[in-house]
Amino acid sequence: MMKFLVMLLFMIPLCFMKNMFWLVQMLLFLMMFMFMNLTISVVNFSNLSYMFSCDIISFGLIMLSIWISVLMIMASENLFKNSFYIGFFLLNVIMLMIMLFLTFSVMNLFMFYLFFEGSLIPTLLLIIGWGYQPERIQAGMYLLFYTLFASLPLLLGIFYIFNEMNYIMIYFLKFFNSNIYLLYFCMLMAFLVKMPMYFVHLWLPKAHVEAPVSGSMILAGIMLKLGGYGLLRVMIFLQQISFNLNIIWVIISLLGGFYISLKCFCQVDIKSLIAYSSVAHMSIVISGIMTMNYWGFMGSYILMIGHGLCSSGMFCLANINYERFHSRSLFINKGLMNFMPSMSLWWFLLMSSNMAAPPSLNLMGEISLINSLVSWSWMTMISLMLISFFSAGYSLYLFSYTQHGKYYSGLYSFYTGVSREYLLLMLHWLPLNFMILKVDYSMIWV
């Protein structure tokens, strides 16, 4: 694992050399294929170095992080064309990648906390430095204070565990069983805000709307998964108390997911709609983890990977439109099928994956999660039916609203997609729909 970290560190000087924009991207591609070829043990931690290691959960999420980082650079060609601080932008992407790589691979809870919070800083810089509207400062503050306020109790919880047990290595924590209500809430709140759970989700749509395309891709693709990863890790030692209290989070998430799905139908900003749909998907992930059973853990992991690719691809589509129309309003982005018939295919493919149509990973994840939740309580069936139905509803709403209808007559210049954009969308869609052939890796890891 150390070799990949060193590789990332040695990419930093390249950011400031002339004409290195695409080289950094190609090196990240190379790193991705090297990482894919790691021999990974399904049942335990492998690739150990002094502090880093990798099990199947870390492996999938690190791979997703590298992939989304590559695609972020590919989607930000506009910055390169206008020479808009591209050296600093590349540095930001590499620093973010380092933080995420370390978050997913460290085995020490305190170090995990450190990098978990550290990944906020590059994201904040992306939103404030390359965002479009003046409200981006407020969005950055929302992001910072929501996540920091909830994360401080987590730090205290980690110190308490260290005080009790004299170790905070993740793979030893199964020997520690906590039955303390305060510790339970301290350990969970940081991750639930990061997911985000309904009630503490307000920072997410705001951050998405103000962020540049690269910021939105990393937020939807990886940052929401940090919460899920943290929950999967800390649930090991919160088992006893979880059986009593987890019902709270399941109820909030499922009802919140249903309400957010309805809220998607009220949105007029494309990015805002995609951001709210992320909250709806993550609510099922939270409730799946909270059922504390095998299907729930597997399903949440698969849906996190699937949603990372799908949501990121949808933000790319929204940005492709934004670069043409200079607006994200649904009232102006109409009748796109007249202009870009081939792009409509990609809208259709990514929307169908978003509503969990086969053969996407989202389908596999949702089937596992529905299985898990219904076996936990038959009552969850009602809200699951509603969430699934409305997720198809708002995906169709977004597709039909943008692709059909009469196009905006104030539009003068327009050009259809370039090959870079089609490649970008294909690199989102192919792994999302072809990884279902090797889904056995995700199904045997507990």
C-alpha cells in the first residue's frame, strides 16, 4: 500500500510543470490499473505495511476514489482551456486523492479520523476556488460546520476507547463491546452527517449546486461513501447497543428518503435534483447498515460503489449542458434531443442506472438492501416500495424534461458533444454495468 502513496506524493511536482495536465491524468490511470492487479484476500486484511492495509471494503472504495479522480481531471477540460489555475487544481486533486487513499487504508482509528477530516480541506478549496456563484462561500461554510460540529464527538469517542482498551486498531476492536449510549451517539453522528442522513442533509444540495463539476463528482462519488465506510467499521464494537437503538436511524432514513424523493419533483435546478436523489439513495444505505445483518452490509457496500459511479456520471451530464447553455435550470435545458441525439442515449443509460434498472450495480445493491430490511421488519416494505417507485419517477421526470419538448429559442451557438465527453460518460457507465459480472467479490466479504 505504501508504494501507491509514494506514487501519489511524487505526482505533486508534476502539477506545477508546463503542459502536464494530461500526464497527471494518465499517471492516475496507470495507478488505477496497478491497484486493480493487487492480490486481495477476501476474508482478512492483506497488503499490510507498517500502518496501512487493505481488505475488500477498502479495496473497492480506494479503487473508486482513483477512478473518480481520473474522471474529475477529464471533466475539467474547461479549466485547462482557460488556463484557470490548473497547477493548483491538479495539486488539489492529488491532495484529495492522498487523503482519501489514507482514510480508506489506515488501520488506526485516530489516523482514520485525521484523514477523514483532512479530506474536507481540498473539497472546500475546490468549491470556494472553482465554484460558479458567489454563494459558494456560504455553501463552503455549511459543509465545514455541519461536518466538523458532528465530528468532534467522534474524536472524544476514539480517545475514550483508547483509554479503556489501550489500542485503537480497527481489526482488534471486535474484542471491545460498548454498551454506553453517549459513546454510541458520538461514534455514529459524524458518519450520519457525512452520509448525509435526513435532517442533517442540508449542506449537501447547497455544496453540490455551488461546486464546479469536479467538486460535485468527488462529493457524490466519494465523500458520501466516507460515512458508510465509517459506519461499517464502527458497527463491529457497537453490536449490543445497536440492537436496541438502530430502529431510530432506520425510521428516520426510510421516511426521510421517501420525503426527499418527493422533494426531487419540486426541483428546477438539474444539479439540485441529482443531489437530492443522492440523499434518497444514501438513506437506504444507512438503513441497510443499521439492520446489522449480512445482506445489509453487502448491499450497502455494493450500492455505495454503484451510486458513486452513477451519480458522478449524472453530474458530468449536467455540466456538459451547463457548458453549452450557461444555465442549469430545467426551464432552459429543454428539447436536448434536437441538438444532441447521441448525448440523449447517455442521459437514458445513466438515468436507468439511477433508478436501479438491470444490469447496474445499483440493482444488485438495492435487491440486497430490500432483502435485508424486509427480513428485519415487514413494515419497512411500505417505505421501500415508495422510495423505489419515486426514484424511477424523478429519474424519468429529469430525463423527459431535459430531452423532450421545445428547445429554448434564445439559444444561438451550440455544438454537439466532443469525443472526450463521450469517453468520460462511457468510463462511468461501463464499470457500473459490467462489474455485476464479478459481483461475487462483493458478496463474500463479511
